[in-house]
Amino acid sequence: MIISLGGQYYIRDLGFVHTSRIKLDKRSEVQIQKGSIVDLGKVVHYHFDKATHHAVPTTEPSENFYTMRPEDKNFVVDTDDFPHLRARPTWVSADENVDNIQNEINVYADGSKLINSVGRSMKRDIQIKLKAVSADHCSIAYVNEKGWTIAERGKDRLSSNGTFIFMKSMQQMNDHIPSDMIPLHDDMIISFVNYELRVRLHQKTNTEIEEQTAAMEEFFANKYQGGAADANVVADRPSEEVAQPTYTAEVQPNATPAVVEEAQPAAVVQEPAAAESQPAAAEEKKEEEAPKEEVAQPEAAAAGEPGVEGLDASPEELAGAATKIGAVYRGRKARAEVAEKRATLGSSAAAEVTPAADASGAEPEAVAQPGAEGADAAQAEAPVASAVAGGDAGAEAKTEEKPADASAEAKPAEEVKE
């Protein structure tokens, strides 16, 4: 993100996965602060987790001196010891051999050397044996006014794969927060993953700036002039002549749609042809409506009022009461049907038992014995057989079917014997 503030351009890294970096050239150097991350040749990342100073750096950022966190003045100052800088690798490319890098880099500003060279060659003060690292890659130096810095200045040519300083510190990367606002300068090289952009700032004279400002003001004035003129004309008109805007119904995002109940017809009149073609459907409808009317009558009787409108109850309570009344009505009806069914089954069973008793051979035994003694024996056995088979009702039916005079049965028997 590019920001213009107070006549100065700034850049801010908002990326979370691939962070932006500043690339060194022959004329620039970057201040190393605690938490800074440096990429050497795009194959190894070094995190500077310790940076002590003899005094607080005072140099402000410029075209040749970049600072990733200009607002961070929290420098560690130790006047009793030499300034110390320590770095450890956090990432190494899979194409390189991890054993060829130094697990820790320590640089002391003890006065013996002002500049410490870094590269693949054995002549370098800090040797990093990686193929992508140039023989003379970069240098690290300490100055009281600038603090610890890294640069590629003072060489015949730049490194082959470049030296990059991340805009974010290690803490900012871990917390996934944007970087600080870094001042942009002319010829600064910004690296976005695999792309590099060079910044060009065109300097303008005071006359050019005034002309540009006047052109901008005129542009915005003309842009909104039509709307302002219309507003003035409307303001000059009388209040009754001003046309009021027409508002239309708008649907609110969180509004609850109103439920519109459709008016149902009072009665549906069917055509004669349709009524004749569907007699069965009309009968079924009448049968379905009949129980509903029967249920509504007990409900009104139980409430003791002429209709549902007089009841002081909610629709849910009325529905529950109707359900209970319907259940009671259906229970009574079911019990009546069961009792009627039992009576029917009992009478049919008694009717079936009587012929079975006649065919069992009881009457032939009574007929085979002539005289009054045979008749008395037949009358004595008949009630017993009927009582066992069909109960009291069967016995009564049996006794009614028997003739009152026993001699009437004996006479046909004597005739047969003769």
C-alpha cells in the first residue's frame, strides 16, 4: 500500500503469506534492527534476534539510508561492552545443503574492523557455503550514528541473486500485522515475491505544483457545479412549487414480511355437470364434515356458551380442548361398537350350538325309549347339553323349542315301532 502523507510517500506491507522486501543496490544501505530478517540470494533467511548498540542511532532515513521501522526507537544500548549483532537461519532452500551454512552469525564492533564481509569465498569474514550466495555478497558495518547496517556498496558489481531485507519484523510476521510505514525514495527497489519494481519520484517545481493544484480544484468544482446549481434553483422556488420526491416502498434487510391472509369464498357453487361427474367426492366430503360438526357440538356444550367467539381462551387452548373432546367422543363410540359386536357374536354362537346339540344324538335316544320314561329322559338331557354349549340364552331357546306335552313325542315313536 502506497501512502502520501505530509509531502512524503510511504509504503506499507499488508501481506500475510508472502511479505514484501527491499533490495539493496550499489548506493543504498539498510539499518538492521532487532527482529530484522535478511534474505541472502533467495536461498537462506537470517533472523537478527540480538542487536546491541553503544549509543542510540540518530540518522534519519534518506535516499541512501533506509529504515524498516523508523518509529521504533527501542534500541538496546550497552556502553560497557562492544556492540554485538547475532543472526540465526530460519529458512533454507531445499536446493541447498543445510550443512554448508553457519548456524549462528556473531559480529562484534570491537574496533578491529569497520566492515565485515559476507559471502561464499573463504576470504570473507562471514562465510556461507551456498551456491546461490555470491563470493562477495554483502557487508555488515556498525557506526554510532546509524547503528548496524547492511549494504552492497563499495563493490565492483552487485551480487548475482541479490540481498533483500523484509519490510516486516519477525514479530510482525508471527502476529500477522501490517508493517510500519516505510519512507519511499527515488530508485528504491521493491520485491514482491518474484517481481521487482523500481520507484521513480519525479521532482516538480513550485510553479508546477501550483498549476497542478489549480487544475485539481477546477476539476472538482466543475464536477459538482451542476448539482450545486440545481440546488440553488430549487431553493429559490416557493415551498408549494417545489416538487416533493416520490418515495417507493423499499424492503428493509431485516424486515419481517407481513402475512396476508387470503379471503376464502363463503360458499363454493359447483356447476351441475361437475356435481354429477363427482358424486362420490361430494359424499366423502360430507362424511368428513359430519364428524367435525359432531365434535364442535360437545365442545360448545362443555363451554356453556353459544359459540367459540365468547370463549376467553387462546386458539391453542381451543384446539387442545377440541382434540380432547374428539378423543372422548371417539372412545365412547368405539366402546358402543364393541358392545354391539359382542352381543351379535354371542347370539350367533348360541344359534350355531342348538343344531349341533340336535345332531349329537340326544333326541334319537329319547325317541328310542317308548313311553313316558323315554320322554322324561330326553327332557332332562336337553337342557344340560344346551347349557354347556351356549349358556343360559341357549338353554332358554332350547326349552322353548321343546313341545310342552311329552306324550306328543312318544306317539310318533310308537307308530314307527309298530
